[in-house]
Amino acid sequence: MPIKMIVTDLDGTLLKTDKTISDNTKSVLSHCRESGIMVVYATGRGGSADQVAPMGLFDGRITMNGAVAKSGDTIVYDCLIPYQTARPLLLACEKRKMKITSERSGMHYSNFNVSELWSYITSYQVVDFSQHEMDAEKLYIPNPTPEDRLFIEQIMPSELYFVVTTDINGFLGQIMHIGATKAKAVCALARHWGISQSDIVAFGDDYNDIEMLRACGVSVAVGNAIEEVKAVTDYICDSNDNDGVAKWLAENALCGE
């Protein structure tokens, strides 16, 4: 099929459960790039994405659920939360005794020791949110309770949105600007490269992938994806631990080579 751009989620999709990319997957992605296909990852991760997804494998990178999109090192799209908007939310959650962190350019500004929850994150500062004046790519709330989720939705400004995804510690609440979505960032990169959305294949596994999957010409859920994702995709491939993305690409994007 005529594929000019591949976009894949990382955790639960391209990455195996141990957070690695297999040699076979690396080989298939490299072959795709050699064939002229642009390869992009789209993740909810921020600075930690570079630790698990080598830059040399990808032409484009979408981080923070779509808050930032890069072609190489060039920023093609960004949509941040102004600190004036983020600060009341940060203070309200802190008053409720919730753990919360604001991320910008790989640095986490938080009210708790971030490394205790995510050992791979070492760049963080415990700050006084009442004095914090840094725009945010994304706000994180680890393991929000149902009551916490309702509280956030009730106080959240209309220009922001809230989503909960799975995480190594259970669940992760994420607050972003309404313009910061994987779908919008993918479309921005496609326009930058002169590629039609119909020529993009997207892979995903979780709630925050659904809009992106619907926006692309071909959508594929990995076998371990949640049912809500499988319900909106054109294909279902093997699981992340069985190189599902690489197998599908080898059969459908590189079958004639």
C-alpha cells in the first residue's frame, strides 16, 4: 500500500514491556527509511523518550502527547500551557494533597520527588507553585482517584483537556492544551513534509492514540491494545512484545522489496 509516513506510539506499542526496541524492529524501521518512508514516534513522554527511542531511527519526534513536534531538531509545532493558566490548577491540586508535576523541555517542576515514582527521570525540581512562572508542555498526576479526576474536570479551564492512561505505577493523569494532541502534531509534520494524511499509517494501543489513529489513512492497533483502540482501527497486528509493528510493516510496507 502507498505509505509515505509511519507514526507509532512508544510505550505499549513500539517498545516491548521491558522498554526496549528489538533489533528486528530497528532493522525494519531503518529499511523503511531507506525506502523513502518518513518514520515518526508520537508519545506522551517528554525528555525520557530519547532514552528509549534512539534519535537515529526517526525522522520526526512528537512528545508530550502532541505538545511538541520536531523534524530532526527543528520544531515544527508546539502548543504549551501558559503558566498563568497552569498555576491555579497546580495550586488547587496541591491543596488537595495530590502529587502533581509540570514538565518543560525535559525538566519536571513538582511538589514531590519524581524519581521515587519514575526512576528513569532524574531532571526535576521541587518548587513553590505560587512562584512558578514556567509555561508547561504537560501536567502529570500519578494515580488520580475517581474523585480526583472529577475534581480536575470541574476546575479545568476550557482551553485544556484531561486524559488518563496506563502507567508503570498504575494510571497517569495528563493535562494538556487542547491544541496539544498527537493528531494535530502528526498533521503538522505531514504538512511540513508535503505528505497527505491518507498516506500515513499509525500504530497505537491506548486512549491517547485514538484521535491520531482516526486522523491517518491507515490505522493499526497492536494486539495488546485496549478494546476501545481496536474498535477504531483498520487492522490489528501482533503485540508489542512480539514485534507487532515491525511484522505489519514488513508485510504491508516492504512486501515488494
